Amino acid sequence: METSPRPAIVTTIADLRWAVGAARKDQKRIGFVPTMGALHEGHLSLVRASQAECQYTVVSIYVNPAQFGPKEDFARYPRTLQADLEKLAGVGADLAFCPSDAEVYPVGFSTWVEVEGVAEPLEGQCRPGHFRGVATVVLKLLNMVQPDVAYFGQKDYQQALVIRRMVADLNVPVEVRVCPTVREPDGLAMSSRNSYLSPQGRQKALVLWKSLQLAAELVRQAERDAATIIARMRQTILTVEDAQIDYIALVDPETLAPVEKITAPVLAALAIRIEGTRLIDNCLLEP
Amino acid sequence: METSPRPAIVTTIADLRWAVGAARKDQKRIGFVPTMGALHEGHLSLVRASQAECQYTVVSIYVNPAQFGPKEDFARYPRTLQADLEKLAGVGADLAFCPSDAEVYPVGFSTWVEVEGVAEPLEGQCRPGHFRGVATVVLKLLNMVQPDVAYFGQKDYQQALVIRRMVADLNVPVEVRVCPTVREPDGLAMSSRNSYLSPQGRQKALVLWKSLQLAAELVRQAERDAATIIARMRQTILTVEDAQIDYIALVDPETLAPVEKITAPVLAALAIRIEGTRLIDNCLLEP
């Protein structure tokens, strides 16, 4: 008897539901990792987290046009399907769902999920419509797969909060897990967009992590004034020629409201453009 | 052994899921009828439709504040829980879900479902935010109950279209059925809001159905000009002293776009205020 190759690959919702339905009938717990492909160790850590508590892991690979602004990088976003499938085979994911745009957004599509509150500051302010696109496609994917558990990375901290909010508010029957950011040995947060950087840009990009480490160190040294910490982070970022700051913020980890005095854990979050590539990172600061 | 009384009544999502989960484990097909209570034969026809193809029927009774405008009748909307439960017992519904506002919209709630296109004209124009509230609560209820089939009445024709659109667009795993409008012997469409009418108003309200019948008759007589038909319907409505017209429209039954020449089935739809009570009705006209 042959074993089927892993991952099995499906491109239609009907085939996806058939495959997941069969696994569910076998009493398997279904884990789901939604991705836009260009997979790196961050994504693979989510697949491993799923495998640790589920018997069947579905990974979607879909570059969602609805979450890109008109002037953003949708057209040039890295698409590396063959390499992605090999990586998924390497970690033993069970099913790859690779739908077309027509399968996800057929003609006549006209329903959107809007999250207020946590979706509004930071990325929400810099990228109008971004979280509408994210919330909508994630809800669609959750309804297509109907997993028991879905996995997201802390690197996209605000996205994870928006999805938690949506899942709670809309009573979606799924457990949401948020897994730690995976970093390169030198500290750079893994991101599919790192591939846009030149070797020099790649070096410059280290400044995000450096400024987050500085913030953590200042808090360890009992600095409690957010404005002071943000000013020091800004100084650090601006040591890099041509770095552009979208935001540097210290916020409440649950509400994302700005914090002035640090009396409880706060989230340091930043979005910086290096060589025109927009990079984000974040870190929890514990006083 | 005692049989449990029917319907069983639950007020929390946890108890709802427990009861429905037990029915699902018994391989029962789950039917769901969402209502705002003040049940009449229209609602009961949906329960019967569910019972004809499902082995377990859930009816929700919840007056959804999010679908009422600030100047609408949320506060005075009829609430007749005991009578409703007796009616559900009479038809043998299995489970009544009667949640509190805090259960449906806990503190911090901030996610909304927006349907564009079919939600915009007619009721959408007269009642801004109405369909946002409807789509959001129906998606929530569908996620709470996770039925195989959900039942809606054709009396709220546009609502049914909005829900079909949302279910398709968001890939909600449920079948949507739309059942015929149930009418009083004299033709008045059953509506919980009919109870607002005085005996005189109740008589006046017949003019909605009369004008729809006139439209059907004109089409039978080969009238193909929508403006002519609408003018005759308007004349009929205005025979009633103090009737106020929100809209009278002949529209495409799928898109709700206005129709000028009748060459295919069209939907005649109207919203009329009688004694300040807003009544809607509709009818498919087939040339």
C-alpha cells in the first residue's frame, strides 16, 4: 500500500472540505495555519505548534489582494509555491490549500468584516482597509477549513489581536493560538518581506530589533516614562541613513491604547521603512 | 423514563452548544429558525419546514438591538416570551435559545459584518445600519448554533437576499432556505408589527396586499412599463387616509436594481407607514 505524498494539495473549497471532512471523521483534531506563502521558519514554527496538538494540519497559501492598499506591494509580493510545498513536506504538514483569486473572491463578492477598536491604531492608521481585508479573508478561510485550532505569529501582534477580537465577537468556533516571533540569529524578525532587502538593507534592518532591545533595557533600568523610551528608540532608528519611521509606539497590550507611564507590561511596536521596504516588529516590555 | 419537555430552553451559548452538540452526535440534522419572538404563523411555518427535513430544530428568540435605528421601535417591539414558548411547544420545536443582550453583545464587542450591493437600496436606504445589524447577529447566531440548514421568510425578501449573499461570500457552512410569506385570510402579510395597529389601522393595512395584487393583475394584462405600474400602486396606497409611502419599487429579484421594462420576473416591494407603523410586503411578478 502506498502512502499518499504529504502535503496533499487542493485548490478548490470543495476538495478542501472533502479532505478535512475525512480527517474529522477519523476523529482527528484539525489545526490550521493561514499564510501568504513565501514560507520561512516563522510559518514552519506554526505548523509544528499545530502538529504538537492536532492530528491533521492544514496550511493555506494565498496572497490576499484585499489586505493590500492600492500603492502597496501586492504585485511584487514573493510567490514561491514550489519551495513552499517542499518546506511543508519537510515538516510533514498534511494539506496545502492553494486557492485562486476566483475561488476566494468570485464575481459578485460584496461582504466585509470590520473590526473597530484594536484594528484602528498603528497598522490600521498606516494601512487603511488592511485589517478589513485580513479579517474578511481569515473568517472566510476559517469557514472553509473549520479547524479546531488556528495559529498566528506574534510578529503580526496587532493582526493576532484583531483576529482574536473577531473570533470572540462573531462566536467563531475555533481556538486561536499566538506563537512567538521567530528571529534570525542576529535578531531580525523573520518576514517574507525581508527578501526585498539588499545586503546593506538587511544590515540596516537590524535597527528594529536593536531599538526594541534598547527599550527593554531601559525598562529593566527602571525607566517608566514612555516618551523618553520612544525618543531613545527613535534616535536608534535614525542612526540608519534613510530609515523612515511609520510609527514607534508603547501601547497597552490588550487595547493598543498609548501608554504614558509604564506600570504594567506594555507592548513596544514599530513600523520602519528601509530601502522603501516596510518592516514591523514588536516586543513586550515587563517592568 | 420521563420525556424532557419541548422545547428545552437555554439562555447561554455554552448550554446551546452542549444541547446542539448532543443532537449532532446522534447524527441528527440541525435546523435553525432565528426570530425576534412575537411568534406568528409565519415563524411557525419556518419551524415546520425545518422539521420536515431536520431531526432537531433550534429556534432563537432575541430582539436584536443592533438592527434598530435610534428612532425605531426597539423599546416597544412586542416581547411575548411565554406565549412564544407555548407556540413552539405546540409545533414541537426541540430547543429555544433566548439569550440576554450581555450574552450576545458582551462588553468590548466591536466587529461588524457589512454587506454591500443588495443591502443598499430599499430597506437599506430607509434604515441605515439595519442590515449591518441583521448580518452581524445572523452570522453570530449561525456560529453559535452551527446548523445544517437555516430558515428565513420571504416576507423579509431583501433580508433573505442579504443573508444568502453573506453566507456565500463568507463561506458559512450552512444551507439557507427561504419560505413563502404567510398571510392572514384577508391577505395581510403576517408580521409581529401588525399588533401595533388599531382595528381601523388593521383594515387600512390591507392596502399593501391590494396594491401588490393590482401590480400582478396589470402584469397579467400585459402591462410592461414599471413606472405605470408603480403609479397605479401609489394611487391605491393613497386611497388610505394618512398612509405614508417609504418606497414602492419594481426591482430585479436577484440584484434589487430598478427595472423599467418588465421582460422577466420582477419583485414588487413596498414599505408603507400606517398609523406610524412601518409595514413591508413584496410579491414576485411573472410576465
